[in-house]
Amino acid sequence: AKRDAKRGLASLCIGGGMGVALAVERG
């Protein structure tokens, strides 16, 4: 369960970072 949680957190950080980068590029 811990490993899955860590993986979810990592994907969340990656997705959030990509979203921010996309918003900055569009801005």
C-alpha cells in the first residue's frame, strides 16, 4: 500500500508540474 501511495504522489507531482508548465506557456 505504501508503494502505491508513493507512486500516486509521484504521478500527481508530475501531472501538476506539467499542468503548471502548460499554463505558464499559454499565459
